[in-house]
Amino acid sequence: MQTALDRNLLKQEKTVKKIESLKLELSNLKTQQVELENETVIKEFRSKKISLDDFLKIVRDNKKEEKKEKALIEKSKTETMKNNDWRNKVDEKNK
């Protein structure tokens, strides 16, 4: 007969596996979205007459924007980690 603790541990393991599976699926979907967006952009550019210089400028601007977004995400992650560290230190002092 399984104890409540054993059942709880099994549920936790199953939940962790589901989370990992969902994270993988989300990653795959995001990759697919980027590919579909790129395909759409390429189709739009093919249908328009645009100079190579203009196209390269658009690509460069897009890369700059992506770098800015990544930097903001990293900054946000760093700030969140610092806040969590600070909270943990406060919690430890209060114990």
C-alpha cells in the first residue's frame, strides 16, 4: 500500500515530466513561429520591388531590434534573480 508521501512524490515526478515536455513543445512551437514569420517576410519581399541596399538595411535594423529585445530579457532575468536572492537573504534572517 502506498503512503500519501509516495503518491505525492509520484505526482511530483509526473508533473515535472509534463512540464519538461510542455517546455520542449513550446520551444518547438516558437521555432516554428519564427520560421513561418521568416517565410512570410521573404514572400512579401519577393512580391515587391526593393533594392538590395534597402533590403539589407531592413535586415540590419531587424537584427538590432532583436539584440535590444534579448538584452532587455537578460536584464529582466538578472533583476529577478537579484530580487529573489535578496528575498532569500531576508527570509533567512527572519528565521
